[in-house]
Amino acid sequence: MTDSTALTPWQVRDWLIAAIAEMLRVEAAEVSSETVFRELGLSSVQLVQMTADLEDILGREVPPTFLFDCPTIEDAVVYLTATEPSGEAASHG
Amino acid sequence: MTSTVPTPTQTSVPPLLLDRLRDHARASPDALACAFVAEDSADGAEEEQLTYASLDREVRAVATGLRAHLAPGDRVLLLLPEGADFVRGFLGCMRAGVIPVPAYPPLPVQSRQRVETLRSIVADCQPRAVLSSASDEDVEAICGVAPDLADLVWRRPAELLELTPDPAADHPATADGVAFLQYTSGSTSAPKGVVVTHGAIAHNLAMIAAGFDLDEPPRMVSWLPLFHDMGLIGNLLYPLWAGGSSVLMTPMTFLKRPARWLRAISRHRAHVAGGPNFGFDLCVRRVRDREIEGIDLSGWRSAFNGAEPVRAATLDAFAERFAAYGFDPRAWWPCYGLAEATLLVTSVDPRLAPRRLTVDRDAFQQDLVIPVEVTAEAAAPADDITTLVSCGTAKLDRTVLIVDPETGGPTPPGRVGEIWIGGPLLPVGYWDNERATEETFRAVPTEGPQLPYMRSGDLGFLHDGELYVTGRCKDLLIVGGRNHYPQDIEATIEESHEAIRKSCVAAFAVDDGGEERVVVVAGAGQGAVGPGENAAAKRAEIVKAAAVAVAAEHGIQLHDVAMVGPNAVPKTSSGKLRRAACRSSYLAGEYAPSTPTEQTAHTEES
């Protein structure tokens, strides 16, 4: 696991969009943060692997159910950064 | 007639699984039988273990609980994840003489396809009870979408463990008694339940043991689903029959972090571990060095690879990636099997690297096997050749025939034909389906041995006595008198445009007034799906790229390319493409708007 350096919502959003764009093989600009995960057409394998990658960059566990609680990328950003220990005060990149 | 073993010989039935389990419980009560890797365990550590003595006691307790409601021969649906409850539940049913029917728990119930599959299994085998470890809430949800299940007896295996085992619940197993029903994936039609007898299991387990040829009881680590034959027979029943141990994790545990499987293999010093080809690809792609620091894979004797085409490129990439951790390429154990043969049919020699055969691609597309000599200095152009990996030979008294599927007659050497499987102690048929049983399990070749064979529906050929599996009969595309394997066309299309999703392309034939035409349904990412001019323009671009690539690579003009969201391409629960279902949906007009390639792509006849 990497150091538990808090990421800003901005960074998490960029990361999610880049990861999803890569899985869908589209340009990042084509992925809106209002996109609903379920409508992206990602397989359950892709989603669980994205969860594993998120754990790596956040340096902590992400429950496998979190995507059920977060319909959109924006919801996921809020969820992932709100429960981040030192959260939004951290400096952005 | 080409045949691996020309004359089947009489064999006695190997010891039955239930008898072996009781023997192991007496002889080595404290030996590890099963261990279960904790969900989301960081280092592949095990959370729960069963010795042979505790397994024996629990299995008899479950049998006692079941016999309170059920008579021998009743069916029991198993809706259990890969874990201790599955093992207790499955073996408890067998011990009680009731027939377990493993099925995929349809959770979450939103998955329409899983629910439909479950409902057709229930309608087919008419179970009287369900073993499940789901919460009350989930049970209610399942019964909500599959009302036929609501009236059945629901039991949790864990609750039955409290019972004192009653010897009267122990139903003596016989070789021809039904042990369980294995529902096939339903890649081509509605699910069919293969009737597997105790004798068929014992025979297949003895074949597997002969194939691995280990000098000590096997230690195995598995991530495969247990409601499929490869996970259930190969990864659970085989080590238990042989007095070894099985370490199980759920497929999701592996898929999230494939390193957990490798770590568990190292930790458990496993001799045997494997799965379908894509699992090895996933390890190459996803495992990071820091996740597997210090692991030792040098004890891995047999890395079995089966259930989907074995790719030479995968074997090479995996062996190279994990060589530094002690992986020995001679461990590769490509194999061929199917539920209709209990599990294993053929496998390679456990001590040698599997043979490869490079053949002329054009000839191969016409079912002709013309080996091509490939040397490092003068390699043939990659476009002209295809490299195949051997799946080895049948063991014991199992036989393999290659038969012309149209005539039922022999296929000359060097020609692809349908794989027919013979010899004693095969499954006896499909549950309550005499017609399909007759067609599949009682085929007699028009020449040669007048014995019943099981028609696999798979295609292959024998070369130097070894079986090479090349595809499935029903999916074969015949265009202009030439055979094309849909997998090949799909692979070309996957590579033709970056927006096309891997493993979400289906190619199949439609009859266009007497002529077969090739239609492709391709799943694409966002930006190419839905209304709007941009999406339509993107679709046209993808369709053109796909049509050009297929024309150039295979010399086929695509009749139609339907662009859909990736989830619209139907697959089985194990992720296998369901081409026939995709074709039906296409013919029913479910993939509109379609874009005839004639309007968008103009490629020259080749």
C-alpha cells in the first residue's frame, strides 16, 4: 500500500475519469463525472479491479459495495474523499 | 479411424468418493481437507479450516438434517458461494442420497440473465429444497424474482451442523447411483442438467490423478466457481478423493487481486492450481511485484489450463513474468474437458512442456491440418500460420474419436472433426431430457467401433496421438466454402478500433437466402452508443474499421455490424460468449439501429 497521503476530490475525480476512459477505450474528455456507473457498461470484473486500484492510490481499504452506494462518478468522489482521514484540507496537485 | 486408444477395455470402478472420504477420516483425521481464504484477505491467509474428521462429522450432520425433509433421489438446489457451506452442503446431500444441484446464487437479483437461468434450472429438475447461506432479506429478494422457489424447504448448512449425525441418514452410494446434476453453461440453449453418477465421478477422479501423476496427496489452491465442473470436480472433489487439501477462494477475491491466488499457492506449497486461460492473462496484467515479494512458485507442479482455448502467447507471457519466482514452464498442463464427460477428457504429460503445432492458416480454415516448420531464422509470416497448443491424451480407458459431424463417419488424419468421447463410466445423460440424451450421449459412428459415444460438440484433431481443440461445431462460420472460426474474426475486430471492447464481440452466420453471411455484434464504449450525431458518426467509423480489417485478414465481407453497449452482448455466468443467444437477439431485431456495412465500408473483394 502507498502512503496514506490524502487526495483532493479534484485528484480522485481525475483519476476515476482516466481509469474509466481507459477501460472504455475512449478519451477522458468523453467521460462526464455525472455519468452513472451502471450505464457505462463496465463488467463486474472491471469494477472490482478499479476498486483494487483505488485502494492502492488511497492507501486504505475501499469496501467492495461502495459502487452500489455511489451511482455516479461525482458521488464516488464525495464518498471517497469524505471518509479520507484528513480529507479536503490537503493540498492539491 | 483416428483414436487415442483403439479398443476400450473392461475396467472396474475406482473407489467411490464417499468411501474414500470415510477412509481418510479414519486414517488421517487431523489432516487438512479444506481451507477457505478470507474474502479481501490481504495476504491470501486462510480463515476457516476443515480436517478430514471434522468434514466427515459435518457432512453426516447435514445429511441427517436433510433426511428429516427429503427422501433419497430428491433434488436439492445449492445456492452457496465458494466456501465451507458449499462443501458441507454438497457432500451432505451426496451422503444422504439426495441429489445436489449447484447453481449460481442470483445476487444481486437485478441480473435478469442469472435469474432466468436459475428459474429454468428449477423448472427442469424440480428441487424440493434449497441450501443457502443468504440473509433473510436476500432469500426474500430471490423468491421475489423466482417465485417457484418460495414453496421449497430452505435450510442453512451452518444450522444443520448442530445435529447429532444419525447413521440411518447415511445412504449407501452405488456406482450407478446419481451423485449430482451439473447444469451446463447453456452457451447454446437452455440449461441442461448432466446426470453424473458416483461411478462417473470416481472414474474421472482416477483419470485426473493419473494425469497429474503426483507422488504425494495433492495440495491445491483454487479461485474457480464451484457450481461449474472445473471448480467442483477438479479443485474440490479431486483433492478430497486423493486425500489432499483444497484451499478455496471466491472468484471475486481472485479477480480483484490475482496476487492473492499466487500468494496462497506459495503459502500452501500447492502442487496443482489452474483455471481458464484468461486467469493467467489476468495475473500477467494485474499482479505487481510488491504484491508477491518473496513468494516461491517452484513447488507448482501442474498449472492446468482449460475450459477455453489455450493460447501459446499466454503460456509464454506468464512463464516469463513469474520465472523469477520459481515458476517452471514444464508445469503447464493444458487439458480438455466438459461437464458431459464429468470433467477431464485429455491432458498433457505432467513432466514436459506441452507440445505446440504451427499450421498453415489458409488450410486450417478449410479443416486441413498442414504443419509448418517454424525456425528462428526463417519464420513464416505470422499472418499465414496459426500456433496451437496440445491438450494431450486421454487417460485410463477413456477414448477420443474424431468424427465428421455431418456424416458420423471417420475423419481422415490431418482433418478437423467433432470430438467424440467413449469408454466406460461417462455421465448417463441429461436430466429428464431423453431426446437430448439420445443425441448427445448415444452416438454411434457409422464405421469403426460400434459403441456409444458422447458427442462433445467441440471440434479438434489428433496429431501424433495428441488432441488439439479448435472450436465448437455450432459456432463455425462457413463462407464461400471456407470455414472461419468466430473467435478469429472477433479477435480481428477487437483489434480494429480502440473503442471496441475486448471479449464483447460476437460473430455468427445468418442465412441470407441460401447463402451464409457473417454478422457481427460489437460492444463499444461510451461515445459510440446511444442517440446523437456524434455517436452515429463514431459508430460508422468503427464499423468501417472493423469491415476493412475483417476483409483484409479473412477475406470476408461482413453483412452487418451492430454496435451495442458492452453489456448487451450476452454471456454465461462464467463470462463465455453466448453466440447463439446473441444471434437470436439480432434476428429478433433487438440490436437496432444496425448499420449495413455495404453503405459505410467499401472494400475490395479479395
